[in-house]
Amino acid sequence: MKKQELIHLHGLLAEVGNYYEQRENEDIPLDEYEELGVRPTSIHKSKTDHKAAVFALAGGITSTMHGEETEDAVPASAD
């Protein structure tokens, strides 16, 4: 994947994360992503930096969504 394509993917994932946070009114824990200091607008950063940011961002989004699925799948106790 070219650097420009990776930056585009990075921007799209950032939008997905923002949309999810607004829709669910819940923050996605992105500590690993924040520590990298690479944003979609950081075009001067290397391809490797953007790749790490994409993986960190995608991991944060999917783990939050997976936690939500798990909570929804737990049946309520019949008391």
C-alpha cells in the first residue's frame, strides 16, 4: 500500500471512530494511538508511522465495538 493510500485509510478510520463516539456517546480508549502522535493530517510522518497509527486506531475501535457486542449478547438473568 502506498503512503498516500495509508494516509487516506487513516483519515477514514478517524472518521469512523468519531462517528462511533458520537453515535454511542462513548469515548473509545485510544491510549496507544495517542502516544504515537500521528494524525491523518501528519503528512510529513513516515509510511511506517501511519501504518502503526492505523493498526492502533483500528484496534481501539474494534475492541470497543467487540466489548459492546459481548455486553449485548449476555442474556438477562430470569429472577
